[in-house]
Amino acid sequence: MSSSITSREYGRMPDGRAVTEYTLDNGHGLRLAAINLGGIVTALHVPDRHGNGANIVLGLPSLDDYLKPHPHFGTIVGRYANRIAAGRFTLDGTAHQVGLNDGANSLHGGAKGFGTRFWEIAPVSAEDARGDVAIELRYTSADGEEGYPGEVKLTVRYTLSATQNTWRIDYRAETDKPTVLNLSHHDYFNLAGSGDVMDHVLTLAASRYCPVDATLIPVGLGEVGATPFDFRTPTRIGERIREGHEQLLRAHGYDHNWVLDRKDDGLDSLDGLDGLAIAARVAHEASGRVMEVHTTEPGVQFYSGNFLDGSLMGSQGASLRQGDGLCLETQHYPDSPNQPGFPSTVLRPGEVFRSTTEHRFSVVG
């Protein structure tokens, strides 16, 4: 079977603009659907060891549901992925206050972050995609949007490999004023296609993580050794999640940034590190599905779906409850603008922000 791209009208915005859903099919069982509202991935079908496909990301039933507040299902997140303490930072001597939407803090760019915005969307020509199938999303974030300085022009490309079951995300951005920028993608994965993810086996290529305070703001770096945060060897997600560790109690499970054990030292730049490095591996024994996450970013936020409370109905007809999905958000660290010891997230005029993350799917057994 050959690769293909199809599209359909997914619905209309309140102002009448049409939302388009593109479906990418690589011809080998990997199929991704995405819309131009927030770059939301509405479905991601992946084959199991028998070749049977299942949607492995959580989503919502309709555009109307995505237009209401929701916990970032399948969205591009920015301007600043993760949290900024009190929504405040100082850049070049100027103080900035950005939108608060997570108690006293700012989360994922504020109440109207990139996941709520209307993006331009179009297929990438076969020549440009080099035989793969791809779509490109474009958005211009205005100077002052959600309190962030600078007009930022963004391009995000989703690509399915024509030869391997790999979904690649490429981010690119430029600004006309100094600003801070941290981009990621907020998919809730469930390799079983239903149920919870407590039986998923996770490996994280990280010897350190960011412990957090009561509002989930990092308080420096900590070693994972001899803690429930040590996923350097394959470990079931549910194995230690209910231990009485202070950090697990604060986050109601896992909701922390892991510092990747990268071999390069280029962590002080937003120009992109030297190539992709593995961040995480997730395996589901019953289906045989395996997902490896490779990234140019220095960190990954592992979130175990702690705040899903059953109040939302998923796209597959079941209420979404705690632990029904897991997020692996490749990123720079939370609250970096206020923590000089963390890799910088400052982007200046004339510089180009580039970041890439790949989700590589396979089967075992």
C-alpha cells in the first residue's frame, strides 16, 4: 500500500472559519490525523504485533469539545511549554507578566496558548517531503500575546516516514524582539488503545530530574537513584506511583521534568542540539507495541495523566480518568527564565529556533 494524504472539513470556528483535518497514511499501518486548531492530533493509529491498528492517543469527540477548556489533548504547546513561576520573568532588565492559568503560575503559554490558536495548514509537496507524507502548520504570534514580548513566526511540520513507522515533529521559529520560547507537543499516549497505562513499561534516559515545590515549580535538580523517579531500567508505570514519596504526593503521581543524559554539551542554545538522542521508551506487552521518543531537546516531562477526573468523554466513547494516558513532552526545563542554572530559552532577533522530536513505533513478541 502506498502513502497518502487526505483532508476533510472538521467543523467551523465560531467566526465561521473552516477547520480542516488532514490524515497522513504511510502505507505501513501508521496513520495520523490532525487539525489546524492548535495543531491538535485527533488520532494516531499504530499496528500491534498482529498488524491490527488502534488509536493510541486520547482525544475528544468533536470540534465543539476542543473549543472548550481541556487539558491540552494533542496540542502544540507554547509560547512556553510547562510552567513559569507566578507568570513573571525578567529579560534584558525588563520585567514581563504573562497570563496565569495554573493557580499562581503560567502553564503552556497561558489560557490562550498555541493549542487554542487557529493555524494555517497545508500538505507538503512530495518533492519537499522526500517521499514521506507531511503537513505544515504556520502561525504568527503577535507581540504581547498572553504577555510575551516579540512577534514570533512559527512553522511546525508533522511527517510520517514512508519506510519506517516514525512520526517526526519539526519546529522552527523566529522573533523580532528578544523573547523566551519553549515548544512541545502534548499527546496523551495509551499503547493499548483503551484502559489505563499503569501496565506500560517505561524507560527514561535520565539520571537526574527536577524536584518541584507545592505548585509544581522546579527547585533545582535531583538524582533519580534510590527514588521512584529512576526509570533508567524498564519499569512499570504503576509499580511505584503510589509510594509515599513527597514528590509523588505533590504531583498526584508523575508530573516532572527529567534531564536527559545526552552525550553533547550544547545545552545552552536554542539552535538545536547536535542530532537526536533517545529520551524515552514505552512498551505494552499485551499488544507488543513499542514507542521510542528521540529528541534534540535537553529534557522530557513525563506526566502520568494525574488530573484526568472522568469529567470529559473521549473520542472513543469512554470517560477519561486518571492514568488513562501518559505524556512525554520533549522540552527545555520548566521555569528556565527564572532559573539561571537551567539551559536558556531566550530567542533573539536574527536567531532561528529549531527543535525536532521523533516517535518511532515498532512491535515485539
